[in-house]
Amino acid sequence: MVSKLSSIDVVRYPLLSEDAVTLLEAENKITFIVSLQADKRDVKRAIEELYEVRVAKVTTLITSEGEKKAFVKLTSDFKAADLAVKLGLL
């Protein structure tokens, strides 16, 4: 099945919380709020296209507020902290 969501439609915004910073530093993961219609493949494609990084793994969950949160683990040749700085989070 081919997704009809564009990269811009998939990623809503990056999330910065205490837990997100811990994941950023410890596990090279960056956290985003994404579209509810997006699946893991959509999220991986969108992050790679928008931010020019390589994604190793995507984990998603639906928050109690009804938003979809995606934890994006980058490959070892990219640093999540560098992407966070580029996005203005750090």
C-alpha cells in the first residue's frame, strides 16, 4: 500500500521534554508528534527526506491526549543531538 501522506503532513512537530532529552543523549533517539494516519514506514521516510538523516528504527505510541508520538532512532553515523540543535530544540 502506498501512503498518500506527504512528508510535511506526516511530521507535526518535534517534542522536547525531560524524557525526550534523556532518550536523545542516551539512545540517539529524537521524539516527534506525527499524524495519526502515518505508519512507521511513513515516519521513517518523512524524517529521512525532511532532515537528511538515516533512521535505524521507529517506535510509535498513542498518547493519552490522542496524539501519535514517534521515537526515531538514528543510525550511528548521525547524532540526534545535532538534529535537535538544527531544529532549534537545544
